[in-house]
Amino acid sequence: MNTDINDLIARVANDDREAFAELVGRYKKKIYGIAYRMLGNHLDADEVTQETFVRVYEKRHQLRSVKYFSSFILRIASNYSIDLIRRKQKKNISVDELAFLPEVQIELAERIESPDKSLEDAEILQAVKDAVKRLPPRQKMAIILHDLEGFTKLEIANALGCPQATVRSNLHIARTKLKKWLKKKFH
Amino acid sequence: MDCREILTNIDSYLTGRLDDETRRRFERHLEKCEKCRIRVENDRLLVDLMSRDNIPDPGESYWDHLENSILSRTIDSYPEIPSNKQKTKSSHKITVYLVPLAASIALMLLSFADIDVGPSQTMRADVSNINNNQAVSVIQPSVIPEIMGSIIMSPPGSPLRTLSIGRLNEQ
């Protein structure tokens, strides 16, 4: 956490409304990105992002004692994402809800449907997406945060509330599963 | 470096977080161990494939909308919080005024409940004239404390009220 962000966080903890607005501006895309990779659709990513910032605001006075803000916000976002995935699995709701989405989601769907890539590329990408979707939530979170979002194992361990060794093992298990599933599909 | 250490360091290697010396040792092991080399290459390929799945950008209008939604649910819907000192003062003021106010309201309610019993001008009326079926209108001051509770808490004509008056009658 650099000095700049330290100052910003201190101001948020002291009920500075402008500082909170700035914080939202800085982190919204990052949180949305993580949530989108976890949940795989716009509506859920939007929900996770909003709820994460609402919770950060509710807990703003705790920020005085927070050492790493990125771990703090990541923890809230990952917990909410994992809960949402589990709730959906429990209710057996399909993640693909395009038919019920507002305009922005339809626009996104059109963009996804007309990529510049070859069909083969699209097929491989879809297979990878499907395989990642099949992973258990915590393994999925570990692989997304580490391999795609560039977080360290220590940051992920802080966010998920587990030892670094668990993060490492989650990463290895997740990769092994993905490779196995993809191999099965293409060989 | 052995195969076990390769497993420990593979994540840091793939994300470019190994220091120069460890990276050199890591790569020296890969040159002579095919099993580890295949593993590292497969993992690298997997990470590469996953990172090609770009997140579609919802566009600037969405980001503005998202930010506005968050702010309307947070700073716009919470009242501005005064400093700690002011907060203590104001909560003290509230306590000072609220406690007597609550006490007054409670007393008023008690008085209304008593008035509801009926006309109260004939405090010296003969208690023996009251029978069990008659609506209560008069109570002697000396017996008020004894039956107050049950009368106040029961509506006119209720068995409790009648019972209390019956006890008066017996006296």
C-alpha cells in the first residue's frame, strides 16, 4: 500500500465522503473484473461490486487498523462472490441469464458472440471458461486472483483467511483439474 | 534445486516473481528434468489460455452508472456523521430531554387509564351500593392502591375489573 493510498484510506476512515468517492473510482474496475471472472456474467459482477463497496463503507472505521487495504477489499469481494456462487448452486440457478438481462448485458452478449478469433480459438476459450467454472469456489478464486489478477499468495491468503500453503495447494489442485478436463476434451 | 522445490516455486516462476538466483536454479533443473519441464510448460499454457478470456468492457456509461449506484447506497444515504466530541454532546442532550419526556408520557397514560374508569366526582359514595354487574364509577381513595393495577390494566366491563369491585363490595 503506497503513501497515497494510505492517506486516502485514512480520510475514508474519518468519514471523508470525497475520499470514499475517489476510492470507488480507483477500485471499481478491479473488483468488477474479479467478480466477473468468478461469476461469469455482468449482473452478478455488478451485484458483487456494489455490495463490496457498501460493506467497505459500513466498515470504514475499521480501516484505521487495516494494514493492507487491497487484502481487506479483496476479502469482502471474494467472500461475497463465493457466497453468491454457493447460493446459486444451492438454488440450481443457471449462470447464463442472458434472456432476462437489461440492455447493457445484451450489448455485452453481442460483443462476445462476434469475436475476431477463429472458431477453433473460440472453442478452446469456451472449454477453458467451462472448466474454470467447474472448479470449487475457493480453488477458482485462488487461480483467478493469482494467475489472472496478479495477486501474491500472501495477499490471497489474507483475503481468503487461510495459510499461504493452502493457497499454494489450491492453485496446484485447480491447475491439475483444469489440465485433466481440457486434456479429456481435446484428446 | 529438486523436483519438490520446482513445485514450491512454480507459481512464482510463472508470474515472474522469482529472484534472479532462484530463477537460474529453477531453469537449470528444467533443462535436465523433462517431467518438470512439461509440467511448467503446461501450467504456462493454461495461464496463457485463461488470460486470453478477456472481460468485456461494459463501457464508460456503465462505469458511471455503477459509481453513482454505489455512492447513492453509501455516502448519499447515510447522514453526515459529526465528530466524536459533537456526537457525545448531542447524545447527552438527547438523553437529558428524552428521559423526562418518556416519564411524563407514562404518567399521562396512567392518568387517562384512571379517568376511563368513569365519573370521579363522587369520591364519598357508598361502596356497598355497587354490585358485581354494575359498571364501575366510584372508588374510595383508601382502596385505590390495592386495586389500581388490575383496574388500570383491564378494559371497562372486563371480569378483572368486576372482580376488583366485588372485593370492594365485600369490605
